Amino acid sequence: MIVSLMASLLLVAASTLSADEPVRFERRGVISQIRSQSELILKAERPGFLKHRSPDAVEAYFVWSDREWIIVSEDGSETARCRITRLNESGGVLNMNAMLVEPTSEIRAGFAFGEYLPVKRIDPPARILSRKKERPTLIRHAVDKKEMLYIPEDYLVFGQGTDEAGDDFNPHFYEREVSVTPHIRAFYMDRTEVTNQEYYRFCKKTGHAMPPEWKEGFPADQADHPFVYATFADVQAYARWTGKRLPTEWEWELAARGGLREREGIDEFSESPPSYPAGADPTGCITLEHGRSVAVNELQDKNRRGLVGMCGNAPEWTSSYYAPYPGARFQRYMGRIRRVLRGGAFYLPADRARAEARMPASELDKAGFRLVIDVK
């Protein structure tokens, strides 16, 4: 694919870079680095491309899909390779900020303002070198016997995006001022929330205290319902027993709603990712409208990855502190004293089950949980 780009400004003269400057590739993701980084602003005309698409959606696509570009001169010789790091839209023009990856003498000399150059997209070397063997989609953990599903590495468009209706779901913080698309490494996640039966087995095997809510005995009629009485310390104890850990809230959101690689074309972009783990509406979510929790094997809210129960039933602990998102201004923030709960609950309204909804919780509060393990 070849498009016309106009090199409009070389912000930092690259003449300080040695021709022998080694290029290092971060193998864990699609990231290229050099010791001295220079920035090049490129402008691209794509008629009709931006129609009905938000700047955040277009930027997310380019930052993920068109990570590295090669610039060639009119005679066809390569002049530079660039890594796209930012993209903004104004008046139908895409303004791409790029870091120089492999500058040559021509690029170090700079471009004349307004000079047009053909640019061809290439696959980043890091992506090729970081290919890993195929992982099983489903495994069964050796300790607690829970089924775990593979969540591949991806880039996450998190939070409410540019959807103004989402302002109510992060009431403590203003809308983001800077778009951030974090790269999340692969992991396995419990297919369902930890159930009463599974938590009871943990207490029996380890001697961990039973919850006071069970002082009248184990609720055998709700053995397969999610356990909803775990404090943060209880979750950490269960995690130590299994050798697992709590997910971060970004890992949880990636597993719930998917990342950029699950969308197969620019036409699929809207102003925000799916609102609910199972799609655009709360159908199947176990929320206040349903009125009670249900057994995890009866849930009808399976998402693309096969996870269930991420849309209501029990709220779920994450390891993250409740703090402003990167690039967001905060209204009220009291420091690292509360954790983030995700996923809604059977006693909360449906809007709390949205994939981007986050709730602060004291570590003494009680909720449900599911765990993850890292992919090595």
C-alpha cells in the first residue's frame, strides 16, 4: 500500500545521530527505539477516510496497525524508517508524529518544507521476531482445577473513549485529554468467577477462616454461585494458594471487551469499543433488574473469548488502585487507598455492568473475584 505523505517539519535535526547508531527492537511488543530519538511530523491526505470516525479511533488504528513506515525518495531509494507514535486529525488532514528508526544521510539533512514523498507501509521487524508458539485456548489449573482461557497480547482502547454518554461511568474524573493505547501482554484468566464451592474448598485445605456470612453453615443450594464475600486480603490469600494473581483493571477490561486486534478493519471502528462484555446492550447481564445471583454455569453473557460473568452477577476485585487514568484530569482523588472493582453486580443497575465502569472499594469491602496467570 502506497500513500502520499508530505514531510512538513523536522522538529529535531537528526544530524546528531551517527550512521552507526545501533537500532534496538523491544521484542515484547511492536516498539522500535534508538538512543537519540528525533521526531518527524508527516501529513497524509486520505479523502473520505475520516468521515464518521473519531480522531481517537483513527489514531488507535494507526498506532496499532501501521506501526512502522518506510520513506523513499523519488528515485526509489530508502531515506528513513519511522515509527508512528501519535496521530491527530484537523480539517480532514491526518498529522502523524513519527520517531526516526533508521535515519540515513538524506533524512539527517532534513526535508524541504512541503516536499511530497511516497511512503510504503512495512511490517515492523519486532512483530516478526516476537512471534510465539501457539498457545492452547483453554487450560485447567492444577491447584484449584478452574478452567482458564487464553487472552492474547493486544492494544487496549480503555475507558469511555470519546462517548460523552460515558461520563457518568467515571464520575470522579474528567474526560481524558490525551489518548493512551496501552499494550497488554498475554495471560490466562479464569473462565468464571470463583464460586462458593471453590472458596469453601480453599478454606478447608488451607485453614483460612470461613466468611462470617456462613456462620449458619455452607450454602449448599448456592454452591455454584459466585463467592461475593471476599475482602482484598481474602483474595490475596486465595491467589497465593493457587500461584495466580489478580488482574489489573486494564487486563480485566481487555479480557472483557477485547482489543484492537479483534477488529478486522477500519470500518468496524466507532467512537468507543463495545459497551458491554457481551456486546452493545446488557442482555444476559445479571444486574439489579434480574434481582439475584445465578450459578456460573447458567450465565448467558459469554463474550468473544468465552469468559462468562463479566457483566454483572458479582463485582470483581482487580489489583489496580482507583486513580485517574493517564492523560485525565481528576476532580476528587485521595491517593492510593482504594482498589478498583469491575463488572457490575446483581444488586447494581445495568449501567454499572458496562465494560468501562469502575468502582472504588476499600480493601475491607467484599466482592467476588477471578484470577489470572502470566504467559511465560
